[in-house]
Amino acid sequence: MALEPVVLTLSRSGERVAHRVARFLGAQVHGRAGRVNEADAFFDNALDHVRDLFAAGRPVVGVCASGILIRAIAPLLGDKTVEPPVVSVSDDGAVVVPLVGGHRGANRLTRQIAAELDATAAVTTAGDVAIGVALDEPPAGWRLVNRQDAKPVMAALLAGEGATVVGDVPWLEGLPKGDGVTLTASMERDVARGPRALHFAPLQVTVGVGCARNCPPEEVIGLVEAALSDAGLSPAAVQSVNSVTLKGDEPAMIALAKHLDCPFRLFEATELEVASDCVPNPSDVVFAEVGTHSVAEASALVQAGPDAKLVVEKLKTANATCAIAVAPAPFTMLKGRSRGRLSIVGIGPGQANWRTPEVSQLVSEAEELVGYGLYIDLLGPLAVGKARSDFPLGGEEDRCRYALEQAGKGKNVALVCSGDAGIYAMGALVFELMDRGAEELGVSQAAKCVEVICSPGVSALQGAAARAGAPLGHDFCAISLSDLLTPREDIVKRLHAAAQGDFVIAFYNPVSKRRRTLLVEARDILLQHRPADTPVMLASSLGRPEEHLRYRRLDELDVDEVDMLTVVLVGSSHSRLAGLGTGPRMYTPRGYARKIDGDLAG
């Protein structure tokens, strides 16, 4: 399980058990508001909350009836290979049931909780029940090379056939002996695999790499694959790809780690230099370039540990080097640091069901949340227990710099924005800071090397349009009326252009405490080009309990009705209000009327 579980309790009758399980797992307790006394976070609707956690990839342990959890996640079930574990525990702690993700950690979690509570573990997965092991979920430090063959091998064992175990594999010792199937534990490349033979690779091989800037990925991948092949090592046994921190954003190395499906770890030059006395091929040229006499050999050895053996000394191509070390046993504790990741996420206007599952997952995976405090608060229980750094309105540059520098330390950071992070939000500023040099007050080199993920969100423009009906059915644009960063004359020029082009217009930042006249000026410019009765929608606090929607004529648009949390949608000359029984809905025809009228005439 990559993420920490959340323990849910829905009533006081299960509260004691929930806190006991949470202490054992080192997890947070989320409790139903008004139904439990103590919790790290509270929620109002159990089904919505479980659904949000599941969509975000968080393992869920619910101290409640199994049916509640099943009803919550049922609409989201689809791919069992990626779904997080869901486990239910009875209120009295007597029974623990894995509901989803049995072979992705739920069965193991169930047994652990049951042992702690002295409870019954109601595991029903065939392999676990009949032979006591799930072959497609090997322990940490091992990888099943031919996962596609696990099902027929398990079927053979369940049918009563025995297994021949090759290699030192303590966790397979309890299997019935026989020659029906073969289970081999080996880091070697040439191992029999197939519908009756599984290959388990121990993660004890480390690869160190160095390369020239923008070296072709295929050159590095080809070099490492050839080195592994010549050494008789399986690529599945590679525990990590390793290099110096200066290469954190090297495309070829990132591609190599992805190709080998393993972590990419980075070491400071000073850390590698300590190991340079132990490598067979130190280089003064490399030292002059990056500050250590060895990158490939040293990083492979440092990762694999003091008892490791360098099995492949430094190999070279025109632009790349690699070396391979082998640890004496499988290991899971990674040394060095990751490249660092900054997720720029848009959480939508505010309500959880407008937040995308991808954004929820990125937030759940993040170690630290950075943003305007109100936006982080809107994440509710997803933000509980995480390090957070709140910045005030107006602190946009500071929060982006901070988020980048934190990610540059190897952390997984989420920069939280409302709406969509790429629309009048922090996305552009992040890339601007990364694009600047040190002399232009850019960010550090470490910050420039981080992985940046931009995840889309529901923008205020989209939210307002959906509430209105379909005002964006034809050409539209968005204009910010804030003149803090954009000269006023540029805004006015865009207003005239949009008015002449007869676009539907969404006004962002329509007013502030000190700026009240630009919206009035925009209204007057638009009235020169479209009818006085053009529909205007004012949408305030979208997606929040205090949401307020109303329609006005363009000539009656009053600035005193608008605040900083209001989106102003002004229709084009073709926009209409449809008079429906439940109230007016705004739409902008695209031209289908000509076809409909033609059909009528025919």
C-alpha cells in the first residue's frame, strides 16, 4: 500500500475499536460528525466521504457495517489491479473483512488488524484460504516477473498439485511439495517462466548511471539492458536507478527508471565522493564536471550498501555510463532522495464532488500542501494530518517559490489552487519561475529539476456555465478585470476586442475593495455592441453552501451586487434565457436553429 490507511468510525459504539486500530496502524481516525466524540477529522456524509477517499487511492478501514462501504465504492469499481484496499471491522472488533483489494494489501491488512484485536480474519480469497499465500502479491523486496501466469499456477495448486520451489524463499516453504508447478526465486535472467512456472525476482540489483545532457534515452536504456544481459541479471531484479542530483531532470535517466519500473534516486556529489575511494574507475574529468570522482559506480554501490558487490564496472557509450551492484539480500529501504514532485492541482470551485479523482489522489499522495489557507481548508478531511503551509492572498509568488524549493528537496508537494490551476492561478507562475535564471531571481537548480504535474480542475467559468445552462454553446472568452499585474489599458483593449467580436464573456476578478469602476466600464463598452437586454449571470461562491445565482439585464448590471467571489457571465447578442417551469436557464445558440427551421419549412 503506497498511502497510509484512514480508519473510519460512524458511531460511538465503534469509536473505541477505531482508535485502537488507528494507533496500531499509525493512521488517522475520521469520524461521523455528531455521531462520535473524538476524531482527527469529521465528515457529514459517510457514503460521499468513503467515495472521496477511495477515488483518491487511500486504503480505507471502516469500523462499520460492510454494506455501507460496499454501497459507497460500488459506482467506482472497475480495475482491481489499481483499486486501494477496503476493509471493514465490526463495531465490537470481533470480525475483520477484506472487501476490495485482497491482493493489493487488504488481506495482509486484515490479518494484521485481526491479530491486534484477537479477532476473526474473514479472508475468502481462494489462494489465501487454501494454501496460505497469494502468489501474485509477493512480500516487499520481491517482484513477480510473469504476473500473467499467476492465475493458472494458482489454479493448479488449488487443484491439489504440488510445487517445486527453487531458491531460498522462506515465504513459500509452506506450499505442498510436488512437480506440478515450479516457483523459482532468482535474480538471474534465464529462468523458466510460463503457465506452470513462476519467476520471483529479489530486488537486490542497483544500477548507477551518468550521461551527457540530453543524451538519447534509447542510448542509456540500451547500455543498461546490455549490461544486465551480459551479467545474466533479470531487469525485474533492479531495485533502483541511481545518479547524482544534478541529473534529477535528465530525460534519459527518467525514461530508464520508467522502463525498468523502479525508483529513480539521487545523491549529492559529496555523498558519492565518499564512496569514490572504493570504486575501480575514478575519474578526474567527472570530478571537475560534477564534484565527485564517480557517478555510475559510486551511486550503485552507495544504494546497495556496504556489503554490496560491484558486478559490472563502469561501461561507456558515446554519451552515457552505467555500473551495476548487487546487495547480499533483497532490500526495500531506499537511500538518497527522489527527484521531487510538485503537483499543481485545481480543486474546483469548492465542493468535493466537483473535484476530480486525479486531483484527490495527488493531494492524498502529497507530503505537504501549499496554498491560500481557505483553499486548503476546502479539501476537508483530505488535508488532515498533512504538513501544510498557508499563504495569504497576495502571496502568490512566495507560495510558488516555496512549493518549488520544497519539492527540490525531494518532497512530494501539492500546490493547491481553486478552480483550474492553469486558469488565472498558479500554474503559469510556477513555470515562469522555473524558466528564469539565477540572475533573474529564478528558483534554485534543485527546484528546476523537480517533476511538475498539472492536473485539471473544474474552473469557475465551467461551474457558472453549468449552473446557468449552456451559455458557452458558442464562441466565448475569459477576461480578468484585475489590474494588479495587467495594465488597465491592456484590459480595456481586450474589452473592446471581445465586445466587437460578440463573444460570450466570463469576467474573473470583477471587483476588489479598491477597484470598482472597471466592471462599470466593461458594461458600458459592451452596451455599444449588444442589446440592453443581453442576459448576464452573476454566480457567487460557486459550489459552496452559500452559493448564490441570479440573472440581470446587461444595462442593469450593478457593481454593488458583485464581490471578489463572483463570476460574471455576459451573454453574446445571440444568448437567450429559456423560460422553464423551474426558472430561467441561459444558453447561446450555435446555429442549429437554421437547420431546425429548414426542416420545418420542408
